[in-house]
Amino acid sequence: MEVGLDLWNDTVNGTWDGDELGYRCRFNEDFKYVLLPVSYGVVCVLGLCLNVVALYIFLCRLKTWNASTTYMFHLAVSDALYAASLPLLVYYYARGDHWPFSTVLCKLVRFLFYTNLYCSILFLTCISIHRCLGVLRPLRSLRWGRARYARRVAALVWVLVLACQAPVLYFVTTSARGSRITCHDTSAPELFSHFVAYSSVMLGLLFAVPFATILVCYVLMARRLLQPAYGRPVAQERRGRAARMAVVVAAAFAISFLPFHITKTAYLAVRSTSGVSCPVLETFAAAYKGTRPFASANSVLDPILFYFTLHKFRRRQESEIKGPSPQPHLSPSTSPDHCSGAPHPLCSGFSSPP
């Protein structure tokens, strides 16, 4: 079967070019009707539960905020919004690529996927830069590590990602094929070349640059952390937290982001090449769709980042089990992560620091 444009043909068994109507290749993609509903369902349940708990801790249990907790709070907001949108995709793939909802909802679901993806990447990059400064330039990080600066950076991240992902609302659409309505993951055939160009820019700006930045931060941190630690135990503890954070963030990239971007880039490149056989195209399409659950898994991995790398969270959980105990006052010079803040006004029972 030759590769060519499929002018919105109808099909009963299988799908044309995966779920995208760009080529006359009929694929057998039964695997995704099991893989995607199950994986998205698990991510929805775990992601909502874990991120709601994380938001509760941030808003109601944490009395002092620093740069890391500020970035993690915004991560939790993004992840919770994404997890809340997954039931629609679970229903869509469980019904065999049938979208009974509006085109606006289709655009919104795809938009939330990419917004969450790149917000996670950029906020993890911010955390890595903050930790790197704390290890390499602890005095300078006293100023730039304050929560008020982190809030400004977080606002810029949201504005940047929302602006960069706005074209998704234009590219994504629905189409009717017989009795089925497809919610496209890329674009309509006539816009596909423009979508490939747009995706290439997003790959460089929102993935390659942050990924390279994180790698540089980790190399610099590793060189410093491998040196003998001198001084007070506080400095050694700070280095341990930075090392744990580096390992977790690297794992998040390796599991969630890297496979998805590699397979998506390869799939779009192959699909844009004329004369590619249908079996080859089907292989790349299957690899791309098979890594979507990994990209969604960052909504579950991010709360694990909250719980197992923040020393304050673990210490607070232990104090709640053992009962309240007097806490020594720490001056801002004790740690580059420290800054004054206040609990959320909706939470009662916790006094704001002076």
C-alpha cells in the first residue's frame, strides 16, 4: 500500500496512520486501546490523590516557603489540572478513538497535556538551577533563593508555556469518520507540515535547552559534591539534599520526558518523509504512542519528588507522629533555601511568622 494523503476516509477495523489522517496506511493499534486507558486511569487516580495531598501540605502545613517549595507548588497545580482531565482520554481510547464530546474539549485536553509536560520540565529546571546555586554559590543563593523571586520566575514560566502552547488550540481538531469522531493528537493533514515546524521549535526551546541546562548543573554539582565536605553538619546535610534532588530530577527526565520526545520526533520526521513504507511508519507510530504513558507519569513522579527530597516534609511528618516539640529559630543565614513566608489565608490554626 502506497503512502499518500487520506482524504478523511472511513474505516471500521484498525485506524488510518494511527489516529491521524495523514496517510493511507491502515494500522493495527489494538494495543493502545488497552495500554492508554489503563495507564491514564492509574495516573489519574494516583496523580489526583498525591497532588491534592501535596497542595494541602503546601497551603496548610508549610509555614515557611523557599524557592524549591514555590516551584514544587506550581508543579503540583499543573499536575493536578492535568490529572483531572484524564478521564476524558480514558473514555476516548476505551471507546476505540471515539470522541463524543465537543471540539473545544478535545483542544483543551491536548493543550493540558503539553502544558503540564513543559511546565514540569521548566519547573524542574528551575529547581535544578536553584540547587546548583546553593551548592556552588551559597551566599548568592541567599538572595536569589527567596520565595518572592521564585514566585516571579514561576509566573514567567506559566506565561512562557501558555504562550508557546497556545498554537495547540489551533492545530488540534476533531473529524468524523463514519460513526466515529477522532480527537487528533497532532493536526489535520493540511496543517501537518506547519505542525512539524512548530513541534521542532518547541522541542528545542522547551526540552533541549532545559535538558542541556540541567545536565550542566548536575556536572557542576557533582564536581563540587565529590570534594571533601568541611564545616558544620548543616553544610553536609545541604549537600545531601542537593544530591538527592539531582538523582530524582534526573530519574524524572529519564523516565518521563526523554523517551517521549525521542519517539515523537522520530515519528514526525518519518511521517514527513515521502516514500516511507507503511510497516516502517506503523513501527514509529507504535513507539510514539507507547511512550505517552511515560510522559503522563510525571504527574505521579513529581509528588514523589515532594515527599522524598524535602527534609522539612519528612521532619514535619515525624513531629506530627511524636507530638509537637520546640523548634530552634533559624536565621536566614543558616541555609540558602530559607526565607520567610506565610501559610495560605484559607488555612486556620497556623500562625504566620513575623
